[in-house]
Amino acid sequence: MPIGPGGIEYSGSGDEQEITGPSLLAADPNGGLHFYDPVGRRILTLDGREWTEIDMAALDIASVTALAANSQHLIAIEIFFQPVRNRIHRIGFEGDIVETIEIPEGFRLEDGLSGVRSDIAGRIIVEFAGGEFYAVWNGPDLGFEMVNQLDVDGYTITPQVPDLLIGDVLLAAELTAGLGGLRYLTTTSDGFHIVERQDVLSLDPEFLVVSTVEWYASDGALLGAARIPPLQDQYISTPPPVAILPDGRAVALVALEDEVRLDVLPRQSERITK
């Protein structure tokens, strides 16, 4: 999509690296891709070759901090400080609010909230500290339950920072400088586990992080990896978000100075370490 009137807008100063632009991406089980345009206050959806949008201002949603999708609707976390809002919304693909949930104290941004996901059953699962633990929404009567392992996609996901245990298969992070770790993304219908790996390559003279998507067989064998576009390639100062399509391909939202792209990441057979 082009930058400017009729396309995607940025706000902020490039000289100060305080540019606001699209920074959230989600894929639904039907193959639709959804991303948040904060300046335009809308969620844009690409389904096949058709673009549609949902107006956040019309829904009285001030901002979106995290975004997920299932086969029925979008799940958007709204965090805003003036007026104070800590809410989760289920939003239908046609643009109607299905449900709004108030996030109680102890489950908010200041408590480590870092993302949201949904499973086949449509559960709301809030991620904390980059996937180190989770909170599951059990409905208005039971509220949120904090868990340190997650039953999703037919497997039990147990973070063992920096490693990750999926069922009884341990995926080792094998970090270059001992910093970083693995974050669970999804498991495909073929039983391939897909994770995000952050590896800190150096601290001196500059902080260098390589973020990749990695595919593993059900027995833990590495099948391949794709590099997430580096932060320095982005026009905004937010790492490119990644979504996984139903066929297992990884897509990144890349915000450049003159265009915003949804790039299918090229996959190679070996781990990427530079």
C-alpha cells in the first residue's frame, strides 16, 4: 500500500525516531491478513485480493495494543491512558463489537502484557513477558486464569526460558551470546511447530539482534528458518510483526518510507545466525 493520502499515514518525527505507523499483524484460519493502522484508526484486512477496513473511531476504540484473529472475529486489546482504558474487544469481521472485556489489575500492560492469541475454540489467551506465561479468559463468571503452560493447538506449551517445551519435545534456543529465547507461534495441521527465535549476536560496540521464524518437525528436528526483516529496514522504530498463514508460511508487515508491504518470508533449510 502507498504512503500518504489514500494510503497509510505516518505521524511523528523521523529525526527523533518517534514515528507511529502500522505495527500489528494477525492471520485468521481462512487466510485473511489483518493489520492495524494507528494513524488512520482502522484495521485493514486483505482477504484474497479484496481490501476492507474497520473504523476504530466508530467503535470508540482509542488504540490497539495487540491483535489476533480466529475464524469468527478479531480480538483487539485496547490500552489507553486518557481516558484510562484496559479492555479486550471481540470484533466481527463486518465491524461490529461482539464482546468487550475489562482487563483487571494484575493482567495489564504494566504487569507484562505483551500480546494476544486465539485458538480454534475462540478462547482469548493473553501473553505476558513475550510468551513466558499466559492468562486465559474463562468467561465473565470465572474471569482470567494465569497459567505457566498453555494447552493450545493440541499440545501443551511450556516455556523453559530460553528454551521451549512442546508436548514432550524440547526445542533448544542455542543462543549466540546467551541472551534471547524462543516464543511459540503455532502448530500446523501437519504437526510442524513454528516458533520465533530472538538471538542477541553482540552487545559491543552495538546491540545486534537477529529475529527469525523457525519450523520444527514433530520430533523437534529443525526444518528451516526465515529471517524477520531487521528493525533498521523499517521506517518506524517497531520490529516488523509476523503472522502465520494456515499453510504454514510466515508473513511480515514491513513499513517503509514509501510503502507498506506484506512480505512472505523466504525460508531456508538452516538456522540463520547473522
